Amino acid sequence: MKTPICSFDAKTGILCTKCESKLKSGHLTPGDIEASMKLTKLAEENNTIDKFTLNGAYKIDQDLVMVLPSSDISIIRSDENLMKKIQKEFNNHVWFIENGATEKRFIENLLYPTKIYSLNLIWLPDGNKLTKIVISENKSKNKPSEEKLKKIAHKLKDIELLIDYIKK
Ligand SMILES: [Zn+2]
């Protein structure tokens, strides 16, 4: 597996001086380190995860947002057991974003598996913009709160989300 920190560090849970200084300078985030260590632990017992590339990760409150190549995310989403394994290790608080995602893809990744019916930019008179999306109502118990979706979009991509619902 490829991770933003050295594989030795990810295995042992101790940062080398090089990674330590990258953390201090902000080239690595606490999320990078936590996600690298947790995924590496899973990779030791799982050949599929061992082939993954973790491009980076961000910690937002209790949640970890992981950035991986879209091919790795497709594998995770098509394999329920693999998804469960990862969610268990991360206590369910995990998100997957495709590496290099455009704003639109980023929002689709964030809301997955919820379908987005429309996405429009709204320019405010003060020059700020809002990104308005229309989605169907997600009735599942485990759905993320609107507040959390907005917070992640804001912190990671500086997107101000406005969410509207259509009734099925
Ligand atoms: Zn290192």
C-alpha cells in the first residue's frame, strides 16, 4: 500500500524525523497520519487494501476524509465486506473522495450513494458563491447530517453547499 507517510512509520505507528518535520510544516496533516496507520493495519490482513494508494486524508471533527484513486474507491464501493471492514476500523466516520476530483465530483463523492438531480452555482451580490444541489430525501438512519456535509465541503473545498430536497 502507498501512503503519504513512510510505510515503516505507518506499520510501527511512530513517525520518523522526516515525516515529523513534514507534519510540523503542514505538508502532512494529522488525518494523513491516522488514515495511513489505520489502513496499513487493515492491509496487513487484506490483499485488496494492500494494493490501494492513499493520496491523503483530512480529519474533520471525528471524521476522516480519505482521498484515493477512483479505481480504489470503486473497489471499496462494490465490495460490501471490504466497506464494512474499513468502516469498523474507522468507527464509521469515514468518507471517500476521488483523487483529483472536480468540485462536482467532490460533491457527488460526498453525497454518495445519494443521487444529485441538479447542481447550480448561485452568485451572491457580495461576490460569494453558493453551490445549490437538489437531492432526493435520504431516509436511512445512518445518513450524515446536512450540517456535517456542509462542514466538510466548506473545509476541504471552500464550497458553500445549499441543499434542497425533492420528494420521491
Ligand atoms: Zn517517515
